[in-house]
Amino acid sequence: MSKIKETSTNYANKQALADECLEVYSANIIGGQWALVICSWLMNGKLRFGELKQRLPNITERMLTLQLRKLEADKIVKRTIYAEVPLRVEYELTAIGLELRPIINELEKWGVKHKNLLGE
């Protein structure tokens, strides 16, 4: 996952658009290939890293780590570390993350309709 240079025109354009349009701002937070699917699994409750990895077999451990860190930085996901041996870490949606539930459900319904429209 590469970052856009903060000095680039592309970064400035994305930032300006996100500042002007809250839909774009929201899409920047939950957009991307993995964020929504991670959130949809966490809608069902807390999961450990390994459990998420099992549910997402095509994601690399590095990408899962990066996505979880981004979601945590954006206050969508909460990470809880338990001082046990071996160390236990659980991920869960925060209160604002749980508010994504109806949005994710509606996106799923829309996806079904759109796939049917295309005949897939």
C-alpha cells in the first residue's frame, strides 16, 4: 500500500475534494479493497488477527496489518491487547464503526441489484 506524496498535486486534489464533499471524505475512510470487508466481518463481533486472516485468505498479513492500523487511526476499529502468554489481540468496531452496519447492508443490497442488472 503506497502513500501519495503530500506535496503532489494528486494529494492536494484529493484533499480538496474530501474537504468539499463529505461523501468523498467518507469513501476515503472506508474505501479501498479491504476496509469494507474487514468492517463487515467485525460487525459480527470481536475477532483476533488470525481469525480475520482466515476469513480473508487472499489478503497478505502485511496488508491486513496496514488496513487494521488505518481503520484504528480513523477510529473505526478498536484494538485490545491482553497481557497473556501468548499475547492476545482482539479487534472490534468502535461506536462510530458500528454505525456502518446499515450502510454496509445497503451497499450489499445495491451490489446484488447491480450484478443482476449486468447479468453476472
